[in-house]
Amino acid sequence: MARKTIYEECDVLVVGGGMAGTGAAFEARHWGRDLKIICVEKANIDRSGAVAQGLYAINCYMGMQWGENMPEDHVRYARNDLMGLVREDLGYDMARHVDSTVHMFDEWGLPMMKNKEGRYQREGKWQIMIHGESYKPIVAEAAKKSADKIYNRIMITHLLKDESKQNRIGGAVGFNMRTGDYYVFKSKTVIVAAGGASHIFKPRAVGEGMGRTWYAPWSNGSAYALPIAVGAKMTQMENRIVLCRFKDGYGPVGAYFLHLKTYTQNANGENYEKKWYEKTKELVGEYIDHHPTPTCLRNHAFIQEVMAGGGPIHMVTKEAFQDPHLETIGWENFLGMTVGQAVVWASQNIDPKYTNPELTTSEPYVMGSHATCSGAWVSGPEDIAPDDYFWGYNRMMSVEGLFGAGDTVGGSAHKFSSGSFTEGRLAAKAAVKYIQDKKANGIQVSERQYQNLKEVIYKPMENYTVGRNEITGGTVSPSYISPIQGLQRLQKIMDEYVGGITYNYMTNENTLKKRTRVARMVARRS
Amino acid sequence: MSTFVYMTRCDGCGHCVDICPSDIMHIDETIRRAKNIEPNFCWECYSCVKACPNHAIDVRGYADFAPMGHSVRVRREEEKGTISWKIKFRNGTVKDFISPITTKPWGKFIPKLADGDKPNQGEMNSQILYSEPQGLNTNEELPKVEKSVFKKGVYY
């Protein structure tokens, strides 16, 4: 194969140019003036990552300047929502810095909605409302001004290990989506700022609408695949996130609940959440009495109610939408971040002013920046992390020189867009410090290491190139399967054994063990 | 929805190919125009629709659940700093919306950090990030709590 190998060396390699990655590329320049900073993105950083489409709210802002919340308040909130399973040091650290991030966005031109007192308009206790259609192009500009180079359309597939010192990072490799060329980045530090995992479970829509997942379909789980492959310790990877959203379009409900004060009811017009109070209390104890009710428990009531025959569940919008101002917010909320929901309602003649729209619970996802905690086990910050949660550098994984931010970092939920950008900034400063402390000296990456990975990466293409001549045409081959066929195989296993929608999110030790046996068998040969 | 491209409006410029986050807008080699090669991986993010200088790209709701006869059209005007939407229901109802997309000229207020003041070693060794603590607007230092608090857990 005549594929070129392009070799590049740098100091800070940022994998992924979403919110966390742009934050990392930006901040790395401030602390590392003379360092070579490269950001690699598989799409185009102007519209990549989960915020590609825009956002109508920034879901994490303390408002310390107005005495609205302090970081410890956010720690309590996130801890309660995740029913205790959070790294408080990481959450606190993100929260104490997030306001400065948001203030920069404001300064850069992101349109923030303001209330009568001139404060950011609150959607809820933590959320502020924005006109964020161009959120991503704005932060991308910041990364472009800071990094030495932004590589668009390069998919990083593997990390490189240093060969002179055990358990130390040496760079990353990948391929160009356009040319197919092989890219090798030897780097002193790597910040994994890649996306969480959509599409690992069978989605509700299986035809053309398969791409209308809640999280972006291009969030392919690199956030976890990259660190896991080099032996990084992970945490809470079993924590799947299931979202309550408007049916089919997965339009967000946050603004509807918090700002428009709409509420849910079952098919008989009843408040079903109350009905499940006692049973949920038996399962989880006092958490059901906490305010706000942990999201997963509200979803639990939804799922139980539907199983008991109380569906469909509707959002009562008819009252709020009589107010033209609130009606506008209701629609713009979608147009700013989930246009697909507006399309679904337009096509089905659902005008929430006259019809209460239906809600659904999504297929599960694995990610670490929204209301979930999946991801890498990282060091906390020196000044506040308990001793066993600190090993030298903030946001460094259990592999030396390997940092994480955004979806990649586990245990620190409720970061959302602003917190992910902030975590990228934290990781970048720590990475610069790591280099300054001479921790990255003498890294060796042999040609053999990256040539071996090249073989692995291009093997499927070889299988295909040879195999396609064996058959007359079509998609059925005895020698290879296509990417979508592989994905569907994964989705079926996850759905049936790991608690997907078909099994009403249920799983147990035995089905998980069976999953492992089945997965080993089907993964062995394409 | 997924995107589709009108034959008579597309001139094959490739802006959509350049921007699509899902990498599914490609130029057809025979007709030299763009097309969505994998509609089932389209997020309906409208990045391509907004980027098309000829308004050649539109969206038809996903076949699984969206009956035809609707449209959601957009015009993003960077110079004006606005985005305008027109939603047409299947039953003919029309709704228009317009929102700002920026409050400043593009990129002008984003700093080039390489040209700014160099941080000193004390700042490097501290917990502050760029623009902090001033950027927090609190007239105070970066908040901090004792480590022991986290070992116990921040209880109610």
C-alpha cells in the first residue's frame, strides 16, 4: 500500500478538538510559551464534538461574583445527583475555575442572556441561558490562535508508549480521513480530550433515524479506548447514562422543566413520580427525599410507570406555551442545540401550545461530562486532593504524561461544556508543568512500535481490498464485515446482555458474564 | 431528518464536505456534486446546511418517524451576527425565529496568548489558570478548602 507515513514531534499533543480539547490547546499556550502544541481532531474543529450544533445553555456556572453559588455547593449537588459516587476533589476543582472560563466566553463574543439586574439569566440553579449557535466556532478560534498546528480530519487510534521508562506515554498515531496517510506524533505529553461513547447500545431508531442519538453519533468512545489500550486505570465504566427526552428527536428537557416550568404526567394525567416513591425508597433509601431528586431516580419512576402500563408519558407544555415569550424560548432551545426535535414536531404537527409532546427514555450511553462519571482515574489538584488521590500532576492518569479532560475523566460529573473546557485548561497547565519538571526527558519511541500499529490500523482495509474480489458484489462476504455490521453486532450484544432498551435497562452478573463469553467469540474473527 | 442536496443548486464547492462533523457529506465523483453518503449517521446538526453558500442543502425528517411535508430552513449570517429559522409544519403552520450568534466582530476579542505577559514561576506553581484570579470577578483569591473535608465527604 502506498500510504505515506507522516512523522511529527511535539511537546503537548491534544487528542480531540471539542470543548475540552480547545480549552487544553488554549491554556497550554499561556503556560508553555516555547512549547510545540498540536491539536488533532477527526472532524473540523469549527464544528466538532458534542457542541458542534450549538448549545442554548451553559449548564455549569457558579456565579460566585454575585454570591449565587460556591464550588462546594456544586460538589454537594453533583454528589447528590450521582448518589454519592463522585470524586469531590475533581468536582470542586472544576467548579472553582469554571466562572473564569465562562467570563472569557462572554468577552469573546458568545451571546449571554441577561436578566434585569444585568446578571446572566438563570435557567436553573446551575444553568445560564445563551444564544449559543456559534459556541463551537468561537472556542475553536481560541484554540487556533494558541496551538502551533491544528490537524483536522485525523483520527487518532492508538497511543504510543515510551520504551525507555515503564508506564510513560510517548505520543499517538492515527490516519488521515481524506488521504489515508498514516500519522505518527511523538509527544512529551498527551491530553486525551476525545468524546464519550454513543451507539454502543442498540438505539431506539434503527433505520435512517439511527443517527438521531442523544449524544453526537461521532462520539465514538475514543475517550476510553485510547487510555484503556495503554493500561490506564478507569472508574465507573459501568455507569450508563439514560436520558429522559422528547420522543424521537431527543430534544432536551432542561429548559422546559427549569425555566418554562412544564411538568410530566402519565397517560391518565397523573403525577406518576409520587406513585413510585415508596418502592424507590426501598431501593435507595434517603436519596429519594433529597432535593433535587437525583435524575436517575426520576428516570427510574418513568421506566417503572411505563412498565406498569401508565405510558405514554407527556410533558405538559400547553400552559407555559400560552406565554409567547416562553413559547419562543421553547422553540429556540431546540433550534440552538437539537434542530432535529423541531423537525420531528413540524413533521408530526406537534405544536406544544396545543399538544403536550411525548417523552421517552433514551438508549444508554457511556460518557463522563454530563450527568455521569465514567472515565479515567486521574490525579486531583495538589492543594485539595486527599493524598491517595494525588500523584504529581492534576488530571494525570495512572500512566505518566497521559492527561485527560472532559468525557475522558471519570468521577467528575456535571461539567458539561464550560466544565469540560475548564478541565482541558487544568490538564494543559499540568502537562506544561510536567514538561518543565523534566519528567518527559529521554522518551524513546521506536519505529517498530509505530509500524506494528500501522499494520493493525490498516488490516481491515487489506481484508476488504483482497476480500471484495472474492465475491460478485453486495455486502455479504465470507472474509470481512463492514463497519456498520461490526457496530450492529456490538449493539446487539450490549442491548441484550448489558441492559439496553430491549431488556428495559436490566442486567445482572450472569448476563454480564455471558456477554463476556459471547463478545470474546464474536470479536475474535471479523 | 437527514440532509439531502438539490441537484440544480449544488456547484460542488465542498464547504459541506469540509465542515461535516460526521464526515458523511461527500462529493459524488460522477455528478461532481455533494451528497449525504450515510444518512443514518446524520445528527441533523445543520452544520452543512449553514455552511452551504448556495442554500443547496435541506433536511427531510428521518424516514423512521417523520412524515414528509415539513421543513426547517436556516440562514446564518456571520457579518450580521444572526441566525434566522423558518419552521413549516406539515399542516402549513409557520413559525419564524431569529437569534444572535455573536456579540463581537469574529475573533477580534480572543487573545493571542503567545503575545501576552509571560506568567512567572510563582503563578506556574500555584493553582490559578490564565486570567485568574481577576477573571473570577470576585476580588478574591481562588477558592480553596482543606483536603480533610474531601476525605470525609461534603455532607449535608
